[in-house]
Amino acid sequence: MDLGKNASRDHLDSGFDRYQAVRHRLPAIPRQGACRRAANLAEISEHFDALLLDAFGVLNIGQAAVPGSPERIEQLQASGKRAMVVSNAAGFPHSAIVERLGGLGYRFDSDDIITSRKALLAGLAKESPRHWGMAAGEVFGPEEFGDLDFTRLGDDPEIYEKAEGFLFVGASAWNDHRQARLIDTLKRRPRPFWVANPDLMAPQENGFSTEPGTYGHAIAEATGIVPEFYGKPFGNIYELALAHLGADFDPDRVLMVGDTLHTDILGGLAAGIQTALVVDTGVLAGSDIEAAIEASGIAPDWILERP
């Protein structure tokens, strides 16, 4: 997720409503979880062999670790549980994410960090060559995109016109002017539009950042072009994670742990694995959780106070 510049504290009800408003573009709900309650992951460890952990809201809030999470994850790893990160962190190079999590006290193998950026790159590897216009922050790590033919989107209208498709990798350098320009060019000449982070927002120390999914859905509303989304809750990132986990793991013993109903939990349910919603540290902190579950129709298998 991006370290967005436009954080806000009016996230609770408005954020949930925003996810509800785009529900028709998200995967279908395949089943309802039992919503069993526990304090943290240690209390339910007997029910899983592998953890897929969201980052923002579960492992960290902004640049700080969620208190107690590094120690608890380390204890679970020491007990033989496999722990992986599954995050919509498309805006940063993989090396930066590895370094950040390590600096917060987590010990994950580099290959065990699966991001929506990796899902995007896997999709691009199957795509015919074209010239892309890319929305990305200043430190997005162009080296990971290899020989991809792209130009960063800025304020030059010619870049928008020449692009044969658009990639939305990060939102930290995006603004309303660039959004309007992209909408205008897509209205006049529709082209493919891929979004590498379906999140609408992410928790930061002082509020919530606006993420690429917000802009992607707004473009869909304005142009009628439905983006190709990469990342939770869409299946591409779970396919990568489960393939890396290997065939030895029973999906019924794999647990997706996240702080959002519409991304982490919905995605985990759609992927056929178990789910746990963390309610004291993320997007839904301070919300009426039961009301949110009822309104969304997305019910996790577990509800945890903390990771």
C-alpha cells in the first residue's frame, strides 16, 4: 500500500460505505464463516497450519509495528506454523517491503512476501507488448518491471494520448488533475486499464491514505471501463500465494488474516481458505463489527481482537 499524502480521519462509516458502493465489481461471496471469537492468533493456532497475513492493519500501521504482532508471529513460526505476507503493497519495490518488515521485527523469507505487484507482473508476463502509461510514486522501483515499455504519467497530456494502456501501481504522486486527464483520455479513446492495488484506503499513524482502488473505481464509474484488478480480494494474488505455499497444505488449514471485510476476508473466502478478521487495529477499528458483517454479507470464520 502507498504511504498516501491525503490521509483523513473520517474513514469509518464513509470507508465502509465506499466499499459497499463498489461491491458489484468484487468477487461473489461463496460461503458464510461462523464468526467465532478469540483474542488473538495464539488462541486458535490449533486450527491452522499456515498463515497468510495482511500487512497494513495487521502487521503494521503506517511505519510502526502493531504492538505484540512481531512477537506473536515469531512464536507461531517457532511452533511450526508457516507464515506468509499477502499484501496489496504495489507501490514499493519488493526489497523495500522486505527491509521495512525486517525493521519492524518480523522474520519472513523474502519469497514468502506475496504482493499485488507480483500479481501484476505475473499478468503482464502473459500480455502482448504495448506501450503503457503508468501511475506510480517516486520510489516505486522501476527495475522490477524489466523490459516493460512504459512512461510515467505526470502532467504532460501527450503521454496520456500515446499510451496504449494504463497501469495504476501507486497513488502517492496522483492528484485530481491527473485523474481528470486520465478519465478524459479514456472517454475519448478507451484502452486497457489495470490497477495493482484494489484497496480504497490504508491505515496510517495519523489517519487513512487514499489507495489506487479508489481512483480505479472512480474511473470505472466515469468511463464504463472496468479495470483489471490485481490483488485482494481478486483471485490472482491468492493463486500466487497458494502456489508458493505448495500442494502439501490443506486449504482448510490455511488462514487469511486481515482487517477488511471487502478485501482480506472476501478474498480468502473466494479462494477457498479459512479467514480471520482483526478488529482492533485496522480499517474497522471502532466500528460496529456485527453491523458491518450483516450489512456486507461477508462473514469471517474468526473475529480476533488483535493479530
